[in-house]
Amino acid sequence: MKQFTSVHDVEDLEALVREALVLKQHPYAYESLGKHKTLGLIFLNPSLRTRLSTQKAAQSLGMNVMVMNMGQEGWALETKDGAIMNGTTVEHIKDAAAVMGQYCDVLGLRSFPKLQSVEEDYSEEILKKFIQYANVPFVSLESATRHPLQSLADLVTITEHAPKGRRPKVVLTWGPHVKALPQAVPNSFAEWMCAADVDFVITHPEGYELDPQFTNGATITYNQQEALEGADFIYVKNWSTFQPNYGEVLTQDASWMLTNQHLANTNNAKVMHCLPVRRNVELSDEILDGPNSLVVQEAANREFAAQAVLKRLLEGIK
Amino acid sequence: MKQFTSVHDVEDLEALVREALVLKQHPYAYESLGKHKTLGLIFLNPSLRTRLSTQKAAQSLGMNVMVMNMGQEGWALETKDGAIMNGTTVEHIKDAAAVMGQYCDVLGLRSFPKLQSVEEDYSEEILKKFIQYANVPFVSLESATRHPLQSLADLVTITEHAPKGRRPKVVLTWGPHVKALPQAVPNSFAEWMCAADVDFVITHPEGYELDPQFTNGATITYNQQEALEGADFIYVKNWSTFQPNYGEVLTQDASWMLTNQHLANTNNAKVMHCLPVRRNVELSDEILDGPNSLVVQEAANREFAAQAVLKRLLEGIK
Amino acid sequence: MKQFTSVHDVEDLEALVREALVLKQHPYAYESLGKHKTLGLIFLNPSLRTRLSTQKAAQSLGMNVMVMNMGQEGWALETKDGAIMNGTTVEHIKDAAAVMGQYCDVLGLRSFPKLQSVEEDYSEEILKKFIQYANVPFVSLESATRHPLQSLADLVTITEHAPKGRRPKVVLTWGPHVKALPQAVPNSFAEWMCAADVDFVITHPEGYELDPQFTNGATITYNQQEALEGADFIYVKNWSTFQPNYGEVLTQDASWMLTNQHLANTNNAKVMHCLPVRRNVELSDEILDGPNSLVVQEAANREFAAQAVLKRLLEGIK
């Protein structure tokens, strides 16, 4: 594997999930693989789970890790080609990426969307330029439109807890939030679920339709109650609008917030969320602190998702 | 040992001090103990000595270390149970701690008091919740009311420099400062000195009484000159008021700032301070740069205090 | 070697360059040299290349690395002797350096000039005090007046790409910029080129004369075109004025920005820049993206320059 930016970079989805589950049992089985290899983790935006889980995963593979928080460390990057850099940006992403590619054997980048222009965000210009100029194996730590390490961890978690002998029903439901959030997590989750061996339903208020490129194959409904019927897994996440007006909050309708009552007609559904979660806004305390919540296990699996991906990238180097 | 949050977590104080002194001689004697173990250091507030000394100590034990500066990295934690998180906090401490506990074998947390409500600060709610939800061995990197790694380093330093054949006289004296500071260091120092084999005196201006739960057994006086008589060690520290009005600065009386003149009737007392120190406000240049200062040796011992504690926590894992 | 702050700390310049080039071929040949040794990297100002390359270099030598971003982590240092610290600084550099020297076997410091007082900046007070009080082997990560790790990497790069059988002609040319920048990089580059086996010419607009202590032996001209004739290497860099008015921007004359046209009368000159570079202000896209640019190779050599220096410092410990 040369890069991990979406499900399309994965040749055999089932094998990658299996790999993650094996690494969970034997995290130090490949600690010579990363010897003398350096992972650079570049954050243009804050991170807790992604940073710690990827750092831990790399260390278990014997890699050195260097973390760079560009935002906090005051290093504003220019992204436009041909820019006359007489403003506030101090370095072009071309040059920064090329240099970091010299010091690191594998690079990861986190770059959130600005939620101002759908064309700009959905072009994934920053991600693509960074990969192009860094010119080393690459892992996305969440980009403007996708969060593939999260999605892999989600699929690993679903695989671990799936009912025996039948395809699970997985529901992605929109939840309320006070801020306009990116579509990266739901886009990515939808894309992975459409590629996985599950029955997949998406439910959200009218106006919150995701970009169809990610939801092809999913059943989509505005009726949350109907969607949840018989669900084995409920994935809760807020997102802002994709179209026609990009990055907007249309409603904060609290009835969309999952409570135990919403679980009544499910198949004793397990509830997932990528975290961080706004308690009692996106998701209720009773769910999060109750027996159906998988959020901590899901976060724990971030480590093994990252480790499986880093292992593939390292194997691709030689 | 499962946690290190105060002197009450230490079974045998003398043995722990001895351990630190042995590790100072042989810092790499246990470097296989921490193999495949990860220490997470979570800072809700800035740190220099605590961060570097604990990181160094962990590395000498063969551990991997991951540092997270939550404040600087823009990750505001919610601490109230049942909060409806529609404000500025992005994640509940419950969830953040539970997740970090998945990635780390041992966790440390620094969390300063807000100095607004004595009930809130002295409840140590953040510390307790973090420990409860992280659910892994824990070391306090300074909490609202205590700084036990500092106190252990202080006791190690006193043990190293103590007069032979008799109990040393140790004096904790308040010093002036321009800001309202927490009581964590003096509380903790008092608590450790009351548990150690020393004669312990506390002196401060009227109104600066510490919470009696920490000073039980100490002699307390408003007369600094009297307190310093015959002292072997003088521990200088500013703190703000505990009661009746919490977190206030009542005086900046410069006569309380230790100078060489204050050493006249002491037993050629060694002077200690936890650092950082406001020179010529809390403590004079002539003391800090003179032969009686132990502040650098004391800071150096932070490493071995941390190493002794981490060693105990690691031994408690298996 | 006990410290690396300028070319004057290097006994045999050619041998150090050779060492860097050997390490580039065999970066892990000395990985037991740094075992149980800790490098502390203290940044009072932001850093990308210096931080990552030095961290990587140290890890290849088997060292542990601890990074402290003082600015971002809110730790304002006092530098004046005798200061009454009742203002905003929280710790004196004396105490901070002494403490960090206890935890680290080798220390590095980055400290930019304030560009307000030439006496203050050119006294290198912060650098000197830090070295004095830290009292361990020291590497400058760029100080007020010099950037020696950059200069060593520059000389390594020139050595790699130099014409066979004759001294190369190296030209340092001023380039325009929107901000007032330090003279550290051009000072240091000049000092190293004057000590190396090259023909060295400096060109800049009138009023941008560098401090003569760094340029002794160089040919200096205001005529850029004349300077560039027959050049093998062109080193582009902006700097603000040294005298009579310190730290000023006198011109942003765009004709000084290097384009392909400027290369016409050179010896197909290679173009260098320390990065970060303001594209199309300091240096044109066509140069930076063209075949004559060495900027990425130059940045890559930062790693081996740092490694050669750290190796010498480690060898000096025992």
C-alpha cells in the first residue's frame, strides 16, 4: 500500500480488518518492521484520538514518531499555486511537504475543511498537494471529506460485535449539534459501509443529504424511527449541509438525539460515535453511559486500525 | 501501587525515598520494566520541570511517552456530570479519560485549581473523575490541592542533605508574589513533612492559614524570624489564602522575602523552592545564587522521584 | 566539541563536512553512541526544519529527544540579571537553563532577535546565559545573529554539488520580503563561506550591509548582475538592515527577486535558500520549481549536519 486516504486505497477490505484484529491480539509481533523508520504526523487541526492512537500504533511497530502541530506552532501554509506570498502564510505546502518527505519514511496529515466553499473542500487540494510533494507513503489523519482511519476502526468494531450467521443492519443517523461540522466522518463511514458486507441505512432530516458519491448503495430515509427498526448498530454523528447551501446548520431538533427510547424497536442495537461527542446534545448520557454504547471500544480500535494501515505502508516500502 | 496522588498512597515513605536515591545512582537498572508500556502525560496547564523530569524518568524505565497539552491544543474538557454540552467544551472528561486509558498503561494528569470556589477545587473533582474513568495506574502531575511528585523530590533532597544523627528542622515559609497562586505545593509539602521524620514549622502572615488537613502535627507561627531559628532547611513558597476568602492576595510584604540576613539565626540553612521562582519578589538573587540554595538539586531530584513512582506503578501492573 | 554556536567552534571544517556526508550514507552507524543520552530542544520561536531534522538526527544516534516549545506553552523567560520579576515573565533563564541541564545530556536552543536593539541582539545575551547556566554540551538551533546548523548544511550541499577541480563561485544575494527579518542566516552563511574553500561574493541593495565581523574576506557589491556573473551557487535570502538603523526594511524592490533571467550569465548556477521562502516575493516559482533549485536537497542535508554535530558533542562527553 502506498497511501491510505479512502476505502478505494484498500485492495481487500476483509483482510485489512482481519489484520487489525490479529494486531489487537499481538501488537508487538512486528516491532522490527518499523525499525529505523520515522513517521511524521502533521496536524493542521487539533487531534486527541487520532494523534495518540496513531503514535501508539507506530511505536508498537518500532517506528520513531515526530508530531508537528502546525496551527499551534504558528506555521500557516499557503496552498494556492502561483500565489504571491506577501500576506500571512509563511511557507507553501509544496515546500513544507517536500521537506517533511525528506525526514520521514511515512507521513500523515490532518486537514479539516473550511466549510466555506464546497468546491475547494471537495477538491481535497491540500491533501492531494501534500501527497504529491511529500512523495512518501501517506496516511490520512482526516481530510476535508473523509476520515478513513476512523472508518476502518468502525468496521473493525462492527466486525467484532456483529451477530453470527447473518449480515448486520447498520444505521447511520444524524444527531443535533451547536456548530457546523464537516461531513468527513459520515461520508467516510457511508463509503466504508457501502463496501462492507452489511445492510446499510442512512437517516437524517431533510436537507442533510450527503454527497451521493459516498452513499451509493445505501438506503436513505428522513424517518429516523423507521430507519432504526431492527438495527444491530446505530452510528450517531452530526454533520452540516452539503447542498444546496454548503456547511449550514438547518436544525438542532432535539428529537433526533438518541435516547434509550430510540432503541425500543432495534435489535438491542449497539451505539457508536467517533468522539468527541457533545453529551446531551448529539447523544444522551443514558446511551453513552449505558450497556449499548460501544464508543470506548471503538476509540480503542483506532490504535489497531492505524497499526494495520502503517504495517501495510511499511511493507510497501521495501 | 495503583495511584500516586498524595502521601496517603505511599505505604512506606522511607522505602520510596531510598528507592529514588538508588535510582539516582543507577537510572537504567530497570529499563526492561517499562518495555511495551506507554505513559500518557496530560497537561491541562503549562509545565516545564514536571513534564521533562517525568518524561526522562519514564524513558529511563524503557517506557514510551506521549504528551498531550490540552490547553495549547485547544481541547476544552467538560467536567460536570449531566451537562448539556451546548457551550464551548468539546469533550467530557469521562470520555477523554476513558479513551486515553485505552492507549496508555499509565496516565498522568496536571490540573490546576481555578481559585474561584474552594468547594470545587478542594473536591478534586477533575482528578477523581479522570482516575475513575481512565481506569489505569495513575500519577498526579499536580492537582488542585497537591503536588506529590514535587513533595517526594523535596523529601529526597532533604534526606540527601540532612544533618547526621539528628532530626532536621524544616521550615515552610510563605514568600510574596504578584499573583494569586494555588496552595497545592505548600499543602503537599506540609503533608509530606508531617509524615516524615523531621521537626516541621510553618510560618506565614496572618490570614494565610492552610487547610488543617495538611498541616496536622506542624508548629505554625506568624513570626518568621522565630520560625527560622535553628532551621536546617527553609522551604520558600507563595500561596494565596485558603479561608475565609479563598484565592486572595492579602499582602505582598517584601520583608517576608528571604535574604541572607534571614539566614543569620539558622543552622546555615539550605534554601529550597519548587521553581519557577519570581526572583527578587519571592526569593532574592543573593539566596538563589548563593551557596545555601538547593533549588537546582531539588529540581534534578524530580526525575528520580518520578522514576521511583513510575517503577512502583509498573510493578503494580503485573 | 563542547558547543556548536558558530564556525569558530569547529576545529576542522572540512572534516565536519566529510563526517556529515558519511553519515548521509550510513545514518545508523553510530546508534549506540547516543544510548541513554537525552537531547533537549528548547524553542523560544517556531521551527519546522530545525526541529524535525535535529530530532531525526538524534534518534538515528540512539538518543532520546524532549522538545519544549516555550512560546506556545506559555513559559515567558526573564533574561535580565537582577530583575525584580513582578511583571509577566514567569522564570529566569538562569533557573530554567540550570534545570534543563539536569535532565538533558545535550541541549539546543532557538532564540530569535527582537530586532529592536542591535546591542541587545548582537550581545547574544540569551544564548550565552543559557549555555552558561545549562552547563552541558550545547547546539544552537538559531540564535539572534547566527544559524550554524543551517550554514553547515549549506556547505555540505555546496560540497556535494561543487564543480570538480576548481573553487566554486558562491554568491549570497539579498531578496525582497514583506517583513523585517533577522540577519542570522546571511551572517552565518557569510561567516562559513569566508572560512570555506570558495570564492565568495555578497550582493544587496545599498543600506543592507551586514556586520563586517561576518563578511571579512568576501567581495561585496550593490550590483547584483555583476555579482551573479559566473556563479556556481546563488544563495538567496532576505534580511533587514544592520546599520545605521537596525531591523528596517528599506526597499522591497522586486527586481532583486531571482528569476530564470538572472541565471543567464551564471555558470548554470544552482540556487539555494534556507526555507521557509515567500514564493514570488523572495524567490520566483520558476526558479524554485526548476532544475536549478537545490532547496529541498539543502533542507534534507539539515539532518546530516545536525547528526555530525550531535555526534561530535556526544563524543566530547566521555
